[in-house]
Amino acid sequence: MRIAAVILAAGQSSRFNGCKQLAKINGRTLLEISINTLKGTDIDDCFVITGRWHQQIREFITLNNCHVRLLFNPNWQAGIGNSIALAVSELAQDYDAVLITLADQVAITQQDYQQLLDEFTLQQQDIVCANYQQTRGVPAVFSKNTFAQLTKLDGDKGAKKLLYSSEFSIIDCPLESAAIDIDTQQQLDNFTKGL
């Protein structure tokens, strides 16, 4: 079974007031942390969806020799759903599943990602997703059975509706680390101070 990881990094990060994906924690960018964390798992390939900050991210990836492939979404302003649809459309032919995550979920560990992948491989369900603060969310692993629905997504809603759909078999993984994401400079400062 071939699994691709997709890091969502296409948005403007308007609340951050800059390119959040390249903001640093202890000398490493948020994007770099996500890539390196995923690289230690059983995924086959890692992709980053870019949009507003494509040029800056591409330069960073090239300069730092990060072994990921970029997928540029020219319609990134259409929202996270549009970016997911584009990525899955691009990858559907070559992969049996996709793990979708956010570039700013900085507290997720390699073990957390591997737990989701292990559950997915073991249970053979349509979706295995993180559960935190009494809700389902990403990171989540989506099987080929969900691809048709994922490619229809649009707007700012993302894949959340699939995580509550009776159409699919879904397994929850408790993953409180997924509750931490960086949306503002203040949150970045607070997270860094807490390390």
C-alpha cells in the first residue's frame, strides 16, 4: 500500500501577518519540522501544497535540499478545501491513501503520525483521524475510497465533513498534540517559551 503525506501550506496566514510556514522554532521552520517529522514514518512520499507563499517556500525547499515535492495551487484563495481537492486529484493515480496534515501543527511527533498510519494499515478502514478536544480533525489518513469526495471539496471547510460522514468507516485516534497549532506571532512566542 502506497501512502503519500500532504502538508497543507497554501494559505495567506493573515493572522500571522507573514509567511507562517517559514517562521522558526529553535532555528527550524514550521514547515521543516513537519517534513522531518513525517520523514521518519512509513509514508512513501511527502508533498507540500503551496499557494500564497509559493515562491518563498520553493526557495527554502531548494536551498535546504528538503526531499519533498511541491504542488502549487493557483486558486489557493478558494480555501483549504480547494487545496485538498487539487492534491488528491494529482495523487489519486499513484497512491492508495493520503495522510493530510497542517504545516502549523508543531507539537505532533513522529510517533503520533506513525500511530495513525499503523491504525490505518491494521484496521483497513476508510479514514483514521486524530481526535482532540472532543472533535475529529487532521492529521488524518484517507483511503482511496474517499478520494472521489475529497476531490469535490471547495471553500474553507476542508475535509471535516468526511470525518463525520456515515458513508465511510472511521477510526478515531486520541491525539491531543494535534490541538496545538500556530496562527499568530504570539502563539509562536508562547509555544517557543514553553519548550
